[in-house]
Amino acid sequence: MKTAPVAELMADGRGRDAIGLGRMKSEGLDARHGTILSLEDINVSFDGFKALTNLSLYIGVGELRCIIGPNGAGKTTMMDVITGKTRPDSGSAWFGDTLDLTRMSEVEIAQAGIGRKFQKPTVFEALSVFENLELAQKTDKSVWASLGARLSGEQRDRIDEVFDTIRLGQSRHRPAGLLSHGQKQFLEIGMLLMQAPQLLLLDEPVAGMTDAETEFTAELFKSLARKHSLMVVEHDMGFVETIADHVTVLHQGQVLAEGSLAQVQADERVIEVYLGR
Ligand SMILES: Nc1ncnc2c1ncn2[C@@H]1O[C@H](COP(=O)(O)OP(=O)(O)OP(=O)(O)O)[C@@H](O)[C@H]1O
Ligand SMILES: [Mg+2]
């Protein structure tokens, strides 16, 4: 029988400041203790290989957390656990205070408010930019029903708001297939935003982007934080330095260090396994 981990966390006062808890309340989600995501003692193995080992990590509501670590550290696997793609062998994963992610399907987790962006953009290339956002609208209708359906004023406003956020208003009627790689990434982020997620997981978002696109992504993420919680996995240290106030270093499926980027960069163990290479 599992109990809510956050209550225990509060009871012994572990790491509350370290993880930036309690900055704000999250809409519609029970996160009274200020923690949007709690991973505790997560273990995942693939044919005997341990990808995650007793991994524990907490994300505060409205936080922008960067996750760094060498190739194979388990960063993507951790996102797979959070989104229900991979079931942990043991450990607990809670969204807010009450949602047990280990017992929810991928669809249920997405509907509960966790949006994920993979490295490769997955937009509908033949459809216009506008239609891509329209399709991403939170709705019970099937894809074809929603494309044909009249949008309400509120839905149009929401699309306009997202266009402003991702700065693709000029391209709204272009086929998404004609966008640059970076623009496709922004469109996909826009599609995630249409779902109004509370927690966004972004795996190597600036890989393959131009410097200008990377700069805009940094601005974009900073503007999304507080309203949303973000977990960003990135190898680009310049980018991490621009956006992160809090960094977690993963190594061999465990948290090796946590703190400001300057703090973790000064950590001997981090230098040894990762940054000093
Ligand atoms: N489905 C799978 N089957 C077997 N091994 C896997 C599977 N998924 C991941 N692994 C292994 O688990 C380890 C962690 O992989 P993961 O993709 O989580 O690392 P990562 O930190 O995201 O690395 P990168 O920075 O290269 O993206 C790696 O050694 C990888 O080969
Ligand atoms: Mg990865």
C-alpha cells in the first residue's frame, strides 16, 4: 500500500528549500504541498541492466528544472517513467499529492496534465500550422471531427495566445512541413501548450537549432515557468546556464548532484564523471 510521499517529505523536512517548493499553487491539481512531481526510489532495469537505481527527485510547482548528465545516465528513461511509457520495477511516482503515475496509462497521464516533447518534432506536415494547433486542442472529438468542427471564440483566442507565445503567427497558413527544424519545434511546443499542461517534459529541445532559435527557446521557457512546471533535459550548457536556476545531475541512473549550475559544476564528482571529460 502506497502513501503520499509528499506528506512524508514534509514530515521530516527533507530538501524543501533545495527543491524550490511552495512557490505557487497549481490549477486543478492537488499540489497543496507545492510539489508537482515526486519520484522516490525508482528502479528500472532492462534485461538486468540498471537504467535507474533508487532515483529520487522532486520538482516544485512552477519550477524550471534542468536535468543534465552524460549519455546513458537515464534522463530519457526517467521521462519514460513519468509519462507511463516505462513501468518502474519499484519505487513511486506522484503527480501532485494524489495522482499515482505508476498506476495510470500514458493517455491518462497526458490528460492529467503532463505534456512531453521528444527530440524529433512530430507535427502533421501536410496540415497548416493553424490546423496543427487546432488538432492539439483539448477535446473529446476525434481528429477528423475536430478538424471539421467550428471553433468557439474561446478556442480561437487560445490559439491566438499560443501563436503569440511561439511567434509563428506569420506562418499560420503555411503547411507545417515547410517550417524550419526550429520552427517545427516551436510548433510542437505550441501543440503541447494547447493542452494546457501543468508539467512539461522537454528532451533535448535545442538540439539542431540555430543560435537565434536557441536564444528564443530560452526566452520561451523562462516565460512558461511559474505558469507551468518544466523539466528540461539538455546537453547544451550555454542554454542550461541561461535558463536554469536549479540543476539536477544524473549519472548511472541516480542523482549525483543538485543545486545551481555553478554549484554542480564545482562538484568534484560531477567534474569527474561528466563536465571534466
Ligand atoms: N528500451 C531499452 N532497452 C534496453 N536498454 C535501454 C532501453 N532504454 C534505455 N536503455 C539503456 O538505459 C540507459 C539509459 O538510457 P537513457 O536513454 O535513459 O539515457 P539518457 O540519459 O537519456 O542518454 P542520452 O543523453 O544519450 O539521451 C542506456 O544505457 C540505454 O542504453
Ligand atoms: Mg536521452
